[in-house]
Amino acid sequence: MAKARPIPGLSAELSYSEAAVRTIEVRSAELFEHAAGVLDVGNIEAVHAMRVATRRLRAVLEFYEPCLDREQLRPVLGQVCDLADALGQRRDPDVEILALTQFAAGATDSERPGIERFIERTREQQQQANTELAAILAQIEQDGLRERLAGLIEPPAAEPETVAEPAAGPETVAEPAAAPIGDPAAAAPDDSEQPARGGWLRRR
């Protein structure tokens, strides 16, 4: 099983949302890197590696959930969990077949036929689980899970600035009368009605 990749630049000095961007980006990339060969029943380590990658990704999505858009996160996290379940269903018969094969190698001639029947039955379960895993992988590709994961941490495109049209002619603007010294009207304007400034991630 491949070790988890380090997160470049991750440190205590980063904000919560900045750490989320870096961590989710790396863990998402790991998930799809391990997809190669995952449907090959002869390569059981590929399934194990991808399953572990889904668990790591799920953990960071849940950890950084407070600074992510919940409406975007919910279906993405659900699909990551569905993938982890499908990989687990494939992994179980993989491990069982390996154990039975090793056991059969040391069995007597009279014991081996019974063990081989267990192996064949488990291979059928493995093939069924592999079919279900293939369907999940196809659905993930169709739904664009990779792009939706990227969308969780990408800032929205900036809107083009609008330039005000110049006035047709000079206008005379009356200057406000100076407020008497000590007049409360001379205080700074109230900005309580100004809209709050927000970001694409909730800053922590």
C-alpha cells in the first residue's frame, strides 16, 4: 500500500481554509492515481490502495466540512463513501481467496478438493463485487467526481468590472453645509447597513 503523500506547504501558520485547499487537492489526486488496474482481480493491492485513499479523502472532507459549501459537499462525500463501500466489497473476497489458496497449498490431497470448492465460490463473489465496482467507477466518471472535488476548493471566477458611463455634461453638486462643532451629525457615517464581505470559503 502506498504511503500518504505529504501536503506541500502545510503548516500551523496557514489558515483553516488554506489548509483545506492544499489537503483536499492532494488527497483527491491520490484517489484517482490508484484507480489504474483496480478492476484487475489478479492485482488485489490496487483495490486495497484505492480503498485506503477513499478513507483518507473522506476523513479530510469531513474534517474541513465547516469551511466548505455544504450543498456541494454533500453529494461529493456521498459518492466517495459509495466508492469506499464498493471497494470494501471487492476487497473481502480478495483477502479470502488469498488465505484459502495459501491454506490449500499445505493441505492434504483429501482436504484440497473441499478447499478448492470454497475458493471457486469465493471467486464468484469476487466477480460480482467487481461488476458492482465497475458500475460505481463508471458513474463517478459520468458524474465528474474529479471536477466536483476540484470545485469544492476553487474560488469562483471574478466577475468583470463595470465602468460607469461619463455624464453627458458638467453637473453642479452642492457642497453639504458644515456641521456645527459638537453636532452628532459630524460623526463618521454609520456603516451598519453595508453588506458583509464574504469569501468562497468560510475563513477560520
